[in-house]
Amino acid sequence: MPTFDLYADDPGASHWEVPASGAARFSWEYDDGRDRLLALYQKGKDKQWDGALRIDWDLEVDPHDPLGTPDEAMSVYGSRHWDKMSDRDRRELRRHYASWQFSQFLHGEQGAMICAARIVESAPDMDAKFYSATQTMDEARHAEIYGRFLHEKIGLVYPINDNLQSLLGDTLRDSRWDMPYLGMQVLIEGLALAAFGMIRDTTDKPLPKQILAYVMQDEARHVAFGRMALRDYYRQLTDAELREREEFVIEGCYLMRDRLRGTEVLENFGIPKAEAEQLSEHSEFLRLFRKLLFSRIVPCVKDIGLWGKRLQQAYVDLGVLELGDSDLDLLMNQDEEIAERLDAERFAAEERERVEEVGAAIREGEGAEAAGA
């Protein structure tokens, strides 16, 4: 079924065109490169996988409770609107919330694919071009997977959120070659990783857990790539140039915070926009959720060398400054380990089933032989 038939709201034109800016850069140095980036490129090649095969798409999903979302996690919970809802309405609300979340993941992954391709085009160094080429393939796989989950398991898609679209547009329109790194690898990918991780670690539904764990295994490499490339480059910039990047980060962080309201969902259930925004703003769950979502961004921004007073004050206002001391490497290693452990558990369970099937077949054969005797 065409995606346009599944949209909860009219997404507008079938294409969004962002005018390209900046130069395409060729490099004639093919042998030299940074060992860390080349090692990451090798890992990117080694870790390629097929979403149609690695993920168990036969697992059933209840489209009205695809993530096992608790009532308290919905911003409308406890309000007069919630009290008026029937059980059927509340189930449909869960479907819409899950669709909205995964639709933003889907649109973000397409944005990541385009930004990674832009980095291949514009990065001055061949080692960065090599790795970005592997990331472009990763992001294509992620968009494929999220699109399939929405089409086959939920049957509902939401248009791209205005704030996410705005940040993507700002990232892609900037002519400076480092901005796709900063906008995508640090801000959008960092926020997505935290959102993926929260759902991965709380859902009891096996299919979304698989999807998120395997996508996060890739994304951990992508953020590492952005950190390496930007840390090296930003050491060379003037204070004025660094302040320009910090202003971009500040604006992007506020956009990302506001992206998380999900008011489009509540509006589709007849709640006026202003009231929907108030419900989202005062939701204790969403308030905690917003703060935790910056757990990947703040330490990464600090690590790459953007930590001026104005940026720190913005993080104070957002209530996330203390996250700058988080151990980002530990979080990324955990993402890798969780995916590998999930694979090991799945393959062990499949092997046990195979052994049981063989044992049953042998016993059945022995029983038939004894009966014949």
C-alpha cells in the first residue's frame, strides 16, 4: 500500500526539495588517513547486515499496543480528555503515539542518509569519505526497517515534525562542510540514540526491541565518527568560528526539545493545539524523557570542543548541564554489547528449538519402529 494512503495527516507535497549549497570536494590523496577513522571504516564494512534477514519479521505486533506503552507515558493521562476516552480510544491513542514516534525515526533516518551522502560529497579527507559511504548504507537500511515496521505492523504514518524538518533544512542548506556532521551526527543522531535506547530498554515487545538494538549498534559508530572528525577540525577554528557553531547547537537543541511534544497526535483526538501543548509541557513523564534524551548530545558537544559560556547557560536553562560529564564511550559500548547479546540469545533459543525438533523426530521414529516390531 502506498505510504500516502497511511498518513494520519496530510504531509503536503510528495517531495521536499532543499537547495544544495557548498562545494563538492575531491581528494587525490588515497593512501594517507587517520588510523582511528580507517579502523572505524573497516568496522563499518564488517558490521553490514541485512534488515530483511537479521530481524524476525514473523513476530506478531499488536498495532494498538506495539511498544507496551504504560498509561502514564501518554501526556493526556490523568486529564479530563483521558477520563472521557473508552478503552478502544485509549488503544487507538497508543497506536497513534507509536506511529508518531517511529515516523519521526523514519524521517530522521532518511535525513541521516542524505546528510551522510552530503559528507561523502563535501568532506575534504578521503578517510571521512570512506566511512560516510558505509554510513549512507546504514541509514538506508534503517529507513527501510522503520518504513517496513510502520507499513506492516502499525499501518499508520505521521508526517515529519516541523521542528525536525527545520533542523534538517538548516543543516543541509549550510555551505560549511562540517555542518552535516554537527547537525546530523551530533544533534539529530544523538537525540535519536537516546530515544531509541529508552524504548529499547523499557519495551517488552520483541520485534521493536530487535529493531532498536540493531539500529543502535550502527548509530554508535556514526556518533563516534562525528566526534573524531569534528574534534580534529574544531581544534583549528578561531573563537569566532567556534561561537558560530555553538549558536547552531543552541538553536538545534531547543528545536529538538520542542520536537518531543507529539501534539499532532492529541490534535487528531480532538484536543485543541494550545491545550495539547500544555498537556505535553506539564507531563512529568515527558519532562523526564526530554532530559534523558540529551544524555547523548551534551557530552558529545563538550567532547568536540564546543563549551562556551552561552552554550553552557543554554544547557542550564534546559536542565541538562550535568549530563556533560556522562561517559559517552561507556554508553556506546553498551549499545554494541546489547545488540550482540540479543543475537546470542536469539541464536541459542533457535538452536535449542532445532535440537528439540530433531529429538522429537528421533523419538517419533523410534516409536514407529517399535510399533512395527
